Amino acid sequence: MAIPNSPNWSALIDALNYQPTGIAKPPNLAFDVVQAVSLGPMQLNNSGGKLNERYWIAYVDNGAVYIKGSQGERWGAEALLLNELEPIKQITLTFDQLGRPLVFYRVGADTLKLYWYNPVLEQTELKVLAQGISPNAGFDAPQDTGQSYSDAMLFYVRDDIIYMRVQRDRFETEYVTPTGQEANSSIDIVYKEHTPDSIGTSLSTNLPEPISDGDTVIATIMHRDTLTLPQGWEFLGVTDPVVNSSYRQAVTQAVIKVTQSDIGSTHTFTQATSQRMVLSIIAARSDSEITPEFIGKLLYSPQTPAPLPNISASYNGATIIAAASFVYALTNGKQTVTVSSPYLLETQSTRVFNRLGVASAKVTDAGIQGATMIHENENISDGASMATALIASSGPVSTAKNLNIMSSGMRVDNRYQVVYRYEDDTYTPPPPVPPVPPALNGDYIYMQASTTQFGLEKPLITSAQHDDISITFNIYGANKLLSTLNPTWGAYGIPIFCEGGTTTLYPIPLWYNKSIFFDILSPQYSYFRNSVRDAQLKASRKFSLAFMYSDNALYLTLVINGKKYAPIMPFNLSDGRWTVAITGNTLTVLNDATTLFTMEIDRGQDGDSEPEPGRFGAYSLGPLHDMWRQNFRGALYGITVNIAGAETNYPLMTQNSLTQESYPPGNNITIYNHKPANWKYIAG
């Protein structure tokens, strides 16, 4: 690389071999975790002049960015670096001369942010740095950080041009490199296979040639009972089931990264009982690393033509594998399936009982909106559709052949640099400045994950039939929730409070897939195993209060002594203080003391005498893994409960504590599934 403002760029255009480090490198985390691996110092914030002594991994978990160092072939203890409200799409990691981490990442379509230690401010800083994609970071002289020319460098792509920023000018100046770049490397479909519609408990493929080592294979399976994947396959997504009195039909997509031993081996997909079943296999290949990303699902009942999930322009350059399943088929003759542009049907267009169609398309900068799949049938057919994106890491198109296709600037693990620069003898780096912790002036709140619940020590409600009940709470993050709601997600819940051990079906009939879990078999790898059982969301019969976004409307859902209510609210949730009160038989919803909704209810008769303590952030008292997963990811705090005139307060603001005290004392909260990384600082 040339020193900025110097014309002396390296003439090298061929890839250079790198020397193995001799350091054990632990395996990556699960494929769907946003992560980056880099060589770095032996200890954080203490390089000793070397950044090539240990592997480090930065990764995202529920909006928090953690870092871990390698310990042999395993990753060590995690340390929290930062919290980010927006979903992180891409991330990269390097270090400065003193071994302090620099995290360069993308949120949204093209917003690039940098977390680093700013020696001018004498504290860590998180700032929006630039617009672009494919962020990458590295250090050009990891073997000796004391060299006067050494720099941490950032690279990214905008409008097919690679840009660079360097540490010596605090990343404030954007430099254009002489290398152009495509938005995405090409992906080719090299093999496709489609089994007939059949009745049984299993279907198999042997991944034959021309499938080869390194290919990415997507399996799309229509099934009518619980599906189990073959070993080595990873679950991507499953549609909501189409249900009638005799069957429950769903579609699952799964992926495998092919190794040599997979080719020619039998891979069997099984369902629990003998039912109709269809299997489609599509193998994709690219010179780049392919990352699958499940986009969404739709349920149509009935609707023809069948809608496919919309694809946003942020997937520009990706290849989409979309599928639609149909319940009814022609009972005589063959059935034809067609798909709208820009999709290309990959399964057989005409065959007997053609219940599953699979198609592919390349995404442009306009995305794909309103695409459909049509099939012949004797009835207006019910069905479900889904889509997965295959995303190839960015690759070069100009003469700079030594640019690794995974990167916009250099190899992720820093084993070699792909852009070289000359030494500037006139530059002397400033003396190192030790980090100074920033002064804090605010409070911490707990950002909820999908299974976060707040369990009480004792019950609150004596009589749901007679007690006046008022629950007041603060919401943080509702505005972001509204901006990211996706109609393909289905319902999205904001559970408030429940109490009582007896359950009943939720006021809105919502199905979910129960028991999808991680199965870690060895330190070398982990993968999803799909063990799906359809279940309906349940609520506590005695008392259950929640908000639920469904069918483009906000519902207030209330169960009280078995009486169920789900009125549509004439407002959207927003950050601030909310109250839901039941006085006599009148239900009232207030925002900052302003009444927004009121209705009369029947409170039923007390009958649930079980003394189980209640929970905030839950619909019922069932196990965490049985709960609705599409829940609010913001914060619920500052809770005040008034039951029959007795008031209890729960600030929920004691940082890093599993136990949250009540005021007056005597009925504390325990945070189930507590994670220190979920605490977020907010300014006072």
C-alpha cells in the first residue's frame, strides 16, 4: 500500500502465499453468528510490540459485541466491547499498536461504524465513519508495531470502488484505492434434484457429482409431520403450517457446506409418521465464500397466485432460493407450476402431484417485490412460501489479483496483506496514551432477548375477579421496533405480565415451532438440529396481559379468569410511560397519563388457586423454550404495580445483577436467562 498522497502503489497483481502462523486457530462460531477473526496481541491493551501472537474473535449476540481470545483450540472467556441498537450485518476486527481492539462494522444497508480508542479524546469512541459495504480492518506490520510506518487500516466498498482509511490521520480521511470491485461475486447453480411427491417417512439424496467439495447445498422439504435433518445439515427456516382436520403441511429449508466425505454419501430426511413428502436439492458454487441467510416466510389461505416473500434492495447481488408449497393438486393428469420474473423455476414445471415449486433469482439494486408462483389446481389452494438468500463475499474485478475475494482490503485473519505500502521515514508515531475510562452520567436498563423473563418471588394478585389492578411501566426501543417490523415474521409480541399456573390458548391463535435447539457435539463444530413440533401459544388463565402486533395491527391481549379479550388499539406503542388499569369492570390504557383506550370487560370468576409467583415479560409460567420467540427486544423497566391499593415498584436498573429488588422489599425479581451484555447505558 502507498502512504496516503503517494503515487507509489505496489505493482503486484498475483496472490502471494502466506506463511502459517503455527498458532492453533479455534473453529468459527455457528454460521449464522456475525463474527470476525483476527490475529492480535497475547493480552488485550498490551501488545508488547506484536499483534501476531494469538487469535481473537469478535462476535454479535443480541446487539452486544463480545471479544474472546484463543486458548489452544478453544475460545476463552468473553469480554463485552459495546452495545449496538441496530442489527449488525457485517463485522471485522483488528488492533492498534498497543493491542487495543478496533471493531469496524456495518448496520443497515450501508452505514459503517467504528469502535476504537481515540488518543485525542483519551477514551474509546463509537462513531459513524462512512457509507459503504464489505468493511474490513487489519494491521500492516503485526510482527513489529513499533515500526514508524505501521498503521491500522480500514477498507470498504462504495459504488464498486474500494476506499481506505488509516489510523495515522485518525481515520478521518477517505482515500480511493486503484481497485474496483463488484457488489457481489457470482454464484452458479451446478446441480438440482427434485424427488416426486410421495407418501412415506423419509426421502434421501446422495449428493452426487457434479457437486464438489466446498459447494453450498440448499434442501427444501415439504413435510406433514415433525422433520429431522441428516447429520451435518443446518436448519435455516420453516414456514407456518397449513392446517386442516387431516394434515399439517409445512416447508423447511436447510443447508450443508459440502466436504469430500459428503459426496456420494446418503443423506436422509425423515418425518415422524408416514405422510406426503417432497425433497428438492439445489447446489450452488462460487469463487467466494457463500453465506446463507433465511429471509422470511408467508402463509396464504387461500390465495392464488401464491405470493413469495419480498426481497429488499439490501440483498443486491445475492442469489435467492424461494419455494412455495401447495396443498391441493390435480387428481388426474399432470400439474404445471410457473413463477413470475425474475425467478427461474429450478424444479420440474409439469408433473403428477406437483406440490412443491423451487425457484432462483439474482437480486438487483431494486430488490424483488410482488413475485408469485402459480400452479394448476382444482380448488383455490392453501399453502406457504419462503425464501433464503445466498450471499457471496465481495470480489475484485480489476487487475489487482492479490485482493482476496472475501475482503475489500486484506485477508480477515491478517496472515498476509493484499495491499502493500512503502516506508515513510519522516513519520514518527505519537507516544502511546493509556486508555482512560469515560465518565458516565446516566443509568443502565436491561435489553430483553427473545426468552427474557422477570420472575417474582411471590404472587401479586389475590383476586383477579375483584382486585383493582394497575400496571405502569416504561418502554425503551419501541420506535425501533416499529421501523423494523416485517410482515413476513407473523405476529410480534410485547408480553407485560402473567400470573397463575393453569394455561389456556392465547386470545389470538398463534402457532409456533417448538423445540428448535442447538446441539454442540464437539469443540470443533456446532450446528442446528431441527426437532420441530408445532404448538399454539398459551397464556395464564388467571391473568395474562400483553401487546401483540399481528396482521398489521396492534392488539391488547388480556386473559382474566379464562375470559379472553383482544381489541385492536387505535395507536402504536412508543417509548415512554404506559399504564394498563382494570378498575371495576373497566379496562383503560394510558400513555403518560393520557387516556388512549377504554372498554368494559367481564372479569369472570376466581378459580385458579395455584400460588405460583407471576412473571413480567411472559405470557404464561411455562418453560422458556416453550415461549413465543418473536418478542420485544427493547427494555421494560420502571414497573409500578398497584393491586387493591397496595403498590410495589420494580426499577429494574441494577446493572449486572441477576436479582432486582422490589420497593418496598419482600418480592424481588429474578431475571431468567440473564446476560451481562444485555445491560445498556442510557444518558441521564
